[in-house]
Amino acid sequence: DGIRDHCVTGVQTCALPSCAAEKLFAKHGIAGVSMRQIAQALGYSQTAAYRYFANKDEILLAMRAAALDRFCGHLEAAFDPARDARKNARAVGQAFLDFALKHPDTYRLIFFTENLEQAIAPQFPATMTRFRATMTTYVQALLDAGHIEGDAETLAETFFSAAHGIVMMHMSGLLKTVRARDELHRASMRLIAKGAGMRDAAPDRAKPVRAAAGERPHKT
């Protein structure tokens, strides 16, 4: 229905006008963008925008919810129920990093503004429920398979916090390369998983060296 549908579905398909609006917020911040600029970026007049939204905060909220839906869809596509839980965890983690790299303005729109749950849950509860499920499904699979132990929500928040922090470090230039970002992400995820009880594959035991005839084996 006009601009409202454009806001909600346009960001999901990364339509150019919606992406242009995301860039406005990323470049100037919420306070630095006017209703007229947002409407123009979306291809509507300011009058048409006010017909569907009371103010720019409502437009931002609709765009943010749509962006979060698209983020969830990207991570959901990386999860295969028929695959080993550990491979799924790695795939979802990589999808998280890839989304932030390919869609930095969308990522900032979702996570760099006010509290995500407080902002989105009241008007877009299904989107927030989807986000929570996306963050916990792969963790629950690890728990069900016996790879880790603990509370699914707490572990999911821990994994997410580490990944988000690493993305922010990369975006701010503290991590200079994608390779450095990925290496830190792998190390961080392993540390968290190890703390939750995940064990590495058992190393091959060294075969005993057979002593030569007449020679006693060394004692250690």
C-alpha cells in the first residue's frame, strides 16, 4: 500500500530507493535526515509520506523492521536441518559476517540505533520473534546434538555479542582486513563453544617407538 509497503518490502529486496534511504541514515544519522529527504529517497513526495507515517521515526521503524527481516532471511538460508550442527553453526556465523560486509548500511540501520527490541517488538512482534528464533535455532541444534551445554538463549546472546562486536571493529577500522575479522571471529566462537563444553576432535595418539634389538626403551 504505497510508501508503507515500499518501506517494508523494498528493503527486503534491497530496492535501490530503499537502499538510498538507508545510506542517508548511515551518512547523516537519524537527527540529520529530514522527512523530505527520506520521502525523496524512497521516490515519494513529502505529502505522500505524511499520508502513511506521522513522522520520520515511523518510517525509520518500518525500514528497520524490514531490514531485520532481510537479515534473518539471510541467516536462515545458511541453516540446513539435515546438516551436522557444527557445520550449521559455522555457516550461520559466516552468513552473519557476509551480510554485514555486503550490506553495511542495512546492518547499521538495524543495530546502530536505539534498543532493537524496545523499538521493534511493539509494532512488529513477528519480526522480533523471527530474530530471536534465528539467533537460537543453530544453538539449540548444538545443544540437541550434545556438542555444548547450557541455556540456549544465553549462549545465543553470547555468540551474537561476540560476532556483533567483531563486525563493529571491522567497520570502524580496528580490524584492517576481512581476513583479520574472520580469524578473530573463528577464535572467539571456538572460545565460547569450548567454555560451553565443546571438545575438539581427539588428537591422534603417537604410536610407541619400537626399541632396537638389545636396546631398552627410554623412560620419561
